[in-house]
Amino acid sequence: MFCFVTGLNCFKKISVSVAVSVGFVATSFAACPDGYPAGIVSLTDNLALTGPAGEVGKLGYLEVASAQEGQVQEEGPSRFKGRVLVTTNEGEQGFVARNLVLVFEAGPGGGVCGTNRIRVSDVPPTNNAKDTENPLQAKAIVAVTESSQASSDEGIEGVVVRASPGFDAPGMQSITNYSVVYIYSKAVVDRETWYFVGSEGDIEFRLDDDGKLSNFAAQAMLGWVHTDDLTFWSQRQAIFPRSASSPGVVFADPDLEIPLVSFEFVDEMALDRAQAVLKFPLIDSLETYNAYEIAVPIVRSGGQSSPESMCNSTQDCSEPSQQSVAIEDDARIRLSRLADNSQSLDILVVLDNTESMEAYRAPIVESLVDINNQVARFEGLRISFAMFGDTFNSEIEVSEWFSVDPRYGVDKNWIDNMPLRNPFQFWMNPFSESGSFPTLAELSSEFGGHYDDPQVDKEEMGLYALVTAVATANWRDNSFRLVFYIGDDASRTDEELYANVSQVLLKNDVLLVPINVAGSRLDASNEEWMEQVTDIVELMNERPDLGGGMAPFAAYTEESTNDIAETREKVRQVLAGLFIIAEASERQGGLVGNTSFIRDRAREMGVPAATIMDSILSATAGKNLQEIETILERNDIILTGYYPIDESETYVTLSFIEVTAMANAIRSTCVDLGNSMQVRRSLEDMAERLAQSFLGERRETIRTNESIPEFFNRITYLPDEYFSIFGDRPFGEFVDWVRDNADAEEFLEIQREICVSARLFETIANNEKARRSSFGEPVYSERSKRFTVAPNQELQEFDWLWGFEESMAFVFVPQEFFPRKVTQ
């Protein structure tokens, strides 16, 4: 797996919805009143505070001081150049090195406080000539490289983050390989280059009541990383093989003659790989060689193999299936999604509500209270109960049953989702408000006690109810969906039901926890229940996905316990396991880096890590705790290699906010081009909002003689050829041209391309996978003066958001989504 960041998160999780909202997202800086002293945060432990007479004090790591804005010393004694005059909380005043502090300054025009940023043009490792004017804040991929000197601290796995720039500085923590971080500052110590990195871009400046940096900002600031453990890239483009017939080899030379490493093609259109799109960051485009320079993550076999030995005379790299090095790790992607989604937990309890099961309603509610008393209240938690019984003998019985207080009618969605449209006793309450818990009295009132069995036999409609409840539940986007299926007797079934149940569960990405309440012993009906759910769990686990199934659990009485108590404890343990996962994912290093924390926490909360935790992780991520630890311990590195341009599909890497801004800009332009009087205002608004979303600044951005493609390139750092459909016209000239309609055919071509791009961007908001070929010919409306674009095929569900283990989320947008003539 390769983190460019979501992500994912690797980095600290941020829950981000993939849906593109209407309107633009403003930067989130705290207000900065006029005359307020600029915040200064020390990025180094024991930072010397000096004055004309020498050292006057020291600042600790992330200690806050203050300075008047603009107090960076550029003149006077040379030893004070590039320093900032600061005042500590104790009143000491002196100079500190400018590159060893983080300065929060008011933005253009005042009113907001944001951090200084190092731009891509300030970091030299990229070879791309366009980087010299790249206005974006620098980011880098964190990973061990062949020349790394900084990643070998005893007792620390991953890339070491230090409290100060220097090999002798203490290692505070480690960052998982392939994390993406923001660059805040640069320092050279003993001729070695170090960068201070963090997991957030524009950190909001806030002080707690005790005058310290807010926890959010402090957690986002990670520490100093050696340059050999960072790979910089232009941040805007990644490549993906065009097809399975494309070369499965990354080469060591731009002439594409020396194989470096092979990989397996990943089909992003495959339903079972929708979350595992393999893409490499594009570092440079070497047109004269017809090759891209890319960053390649690899796993050295056994931690010993050298890159040079990966492809040699005895290993044919021309066929990826013959000799492939693991480049992408699906488990990391699933672990990242699990960590993200665990912050919002939707629990659905599907419970047999016939007379023999009435006693089990209380322990399930009590288990929710147990977990609430054991951990801090989890505001992201929602709960729903679905109760079921058996099928009816006649339509009259159906009508009579659903008309009785407190049921009074039936939700049409339930009937529509009941397999074979065969009505049966079923009732489901909506999900509770976040953080609230239904009481036993409320449930008894809603469901009217137990259900009498119309068929007067042991089989009920359990599996039918499971399908109905999961298919009609109002799940939140990107929530972790947990389904308890609890009963005592086998379900009625038919030949197609097993496959139907597993498909519905997988489609809704749920984790199924089956619990059979066996009373004092397992009888034939209990055993058949266990066989039924075992078959379903096996079908679910054939396809790796977020959802999965845990092995069924049978509660039964023994001398020292009873099945009611065991049911209550099983539910509590599973819930506690998910709370532990959510807690671990919030820590630096994410789930991969916190397996020892998970084990310790599980022991504290009375959760058998070897069974419950392993079962949850295996079902949702395909790995148990021991296997997850192996992911962190193995020796991953990043190499730079080359890949043929002709065999590559280019993708643009945007943050969620940037996707929103770009989508709205293109959509507005499609609409406003139909009215020449709106074009100037539309383009001016677009320019300002793009600058705000891409640069974090609100200012006049249009330059008089700047062409529209040049503007897009300068603001977004997307190649100007992406916007060549506008021609070389400056904004004013373009507006005049639209107004005069000098060339109607060319104008309609421009508008058509922009409207098609707008429709393609809409697929991101709709979680749909599309290419231009997915839509028919655009239709022009004389009335609305714009084009409408409709799909000519069914669009596939697709998750565009890539979030990984520590704090950024990127969306990979195909190059063809942008408004230009596509000739590829």
C-alpha cells in the first residue's frame, strides 16, 4: 500500500465525507485581533534565546512565546540575521533562530491567524523544473530510503521523529512508512538537512486556558525528520498503468533498459478492489525519454534483499506474475478504512422477538450501559433495534398484525426489501441520536412485548429479517456498521437466501456478529442456526472488504454461568473491542503502530485480545494483531524509478477541499457561459475562491496579461495544458470574446467540454466511477444555453477518497475530468 495522504491516515485520522458539498470551504483560522502579538512556538527542545550579551534563556519543545509581527531580523549584526525577537511568558526577551520556531501570522488584510508555510519551491529534491515556482505548501512521503541514516533508533520502528534537528537528538516517536506530512521548517546541522514535519497544513492557532498550545495543534506537530527519510514530489500528479497489458516493471534508468522492480497490475474497476487503486507519485516528466520518474514503495524480502537484486538475469521481471515484489498492501488500506470508520459507529441489533427470546432484550440493552460506564461517552455511537417473528397464514393476519397498537402500519421499505416480498412479523426503530441509548421500557413500548408465533413451530424468519433490516437501515456514510444477529432457533430459508444475505451484508459493509442463545444445551435447531450463519460468514469472508463476519458464538448454561449473562458479556466485549480500535487509531502510528496498546487496553477492559480483537480485525482487515505487527516491522523502502509515459494513465491528486473548489468552479462556469453578462463575475468569483481553497488566501488573483491556463497553473499547480480548451486568452479578452461571440462553433466546443467536465466531477459527489466514454453525446439546450450530459451505461459505485493512517485525505481524479480536449 502506498500512502499519498486519506486516508486514508500514514497519518492521524480526520473523518471526511467524500460527497462534494455545494459552495466553498473556507480556511479555519482563529481570529487574530489587531495588534495581537504573533504566536511563536519552539520547534526544538532547549532552543537558545540569545541577546547582545549571549544566551539569556531557553525554550522547550512546543513552548509558546510571543513576538510582534514582522520582527524577523534581516539587518544589523550578522549573528542576528534570520532570527525572531521573542518574549517568553516569564518576560525574558531575546532572539531565536527563525527556522527553529513556528510563527503564526495574520493573513493578507489581517483578521485570521495562520502558520508560515514552506513552499514546494523551497525544497530541492524534486527535479521538475516547474517546482521552482510551485506555490503549494511542501508535503513529502515519509519512508526509509537507500541512503537513510536517521531511521535506526533502538526500540523504535518506522521512521524516527526527533525533538531537535540532529542524529544525537532523542527520538520521540516513529511515523509509519508511506505517511505523507506537511513541511513547516528546514534546518542544516553538521551539514545534514532536517525538516520539521506535521500532519496538518494550516494549523489553527489557539492557546488553552493555561497558555499552552492546543492539543489539536500540538498533536499535529510531529518533529524533525532527516532529509534521507523524505521523498518530495510535486503533489499534483500520480500515474497508473493503462491496462493489464501495460509493462509490470519500474525501471532503474530513463532509457527503460534496466529493470528495477516488478508489480502486479491492479484493476481499479474490479468490484473487489475498489479501494485498492495502485498509483505512483509522479516526480518528473522526462519527455525526451518518453518516461516518467516516479516514487516506488517496495518491500525488501526478509528485510535483506537489495533493490539491485530484485530484477536480474535469474528473475524475469517482464512478467509480473512470475516474480513480483509486494508494492501495495491491501491490509493497510483496509486497516486505514477501519480506523477512519470506527470513529462513527452504527449498531443494528436484529433480535428474535418471539416468546422464548423476550428475556434476552434486557441484557443487550444492559451491555450498552456497561460499555458506556466503562469508557468515555462515545458521541459517534447510534443504535437501532429490529425485532422479528414468523410469517403469516393469510393477508388478513398481515393487516391485523400491523394495525395493532403500537405498530400502526408498516414501512413500505420493509415490505420492498423482504425477500420474496413475503410479509412477516418485523419492526425496526430508527437509529438513535448520536450518543443516546434506548431504554428497555422504550423498546418494550415500541415493539409491544413478544410476538406470538402464527405458525406455532420453531423456525422463524431470522435470515429474512436480517436482510430486511440491513437493506433498509439508514446507515451513515463512512460509519462502521456493526450488526448483532441474535436468536435461538434456525431460520426458514430457501436455495437462494444464503447468497442473497451475504450480498446484502457485503454491499452495506457491515460486520456481522452472530450470537445463538442456546439455553441449557445445544439442540438440533440451535446447531442448524449455527450452520446457517457459518455458511453466510464464509461467503462474506471470501471477499476482502470493510465488512465481514465473526465466527458464531453459542451461549449456553454451565454451573458457573448462564446464557443470558454470556450474551450480555459477548455484546459488551465486541463493543469494547471497537472502542479500543477507535482509541488506537487516534494515536500516532494508527492501528499498525499501536498493537501493543490494543493488547494492553483489551486486558484492562476484559476483552480477550486473542479471540475478540483478532476476530474483529481479521473479519474487517484480513489480518490479526500478530500479522498487523509484522506490517510495521518489515523493512519497507522507497525507490525512485521510471515508467513509460505511453503506458500510463495520469491522475491528479487533490485534497477534499480542493476537489470541492474545482468542481464548483467548473460547474458554475458551465452554467454561466450561457449568459455572457455573468461570465466576468463568474470568473472573478472563481479566481478568488480557488485561491482561498488552494492557497488558503483571500486576495485578488487575476493578473492583467495572464492567460486562463496560466492562472489555473499558478493557483492550483495543475499543468496548464489541462485547461488548453480556453486557449491563450487572458480573462478580460476571454470575457470580451464570449460577449461578442466571435466564433460560435469554437465557443460551443469550449462550453461543451466544460459541461462534460462538470458532469464528470459530479460522479465524485455521487460515489460513482465514470470516464468520458461512460456518457453519451452532450445535448445542447437553446432555452438554458448549456449542455446536459447523461450516462450511456450504469455507473459503478466507487470510493474516490483515499485516507490513510495519520491525517490527510486525497482524491485521485482522472486527468480527463478537466476541461480540455482529450486526445488520449
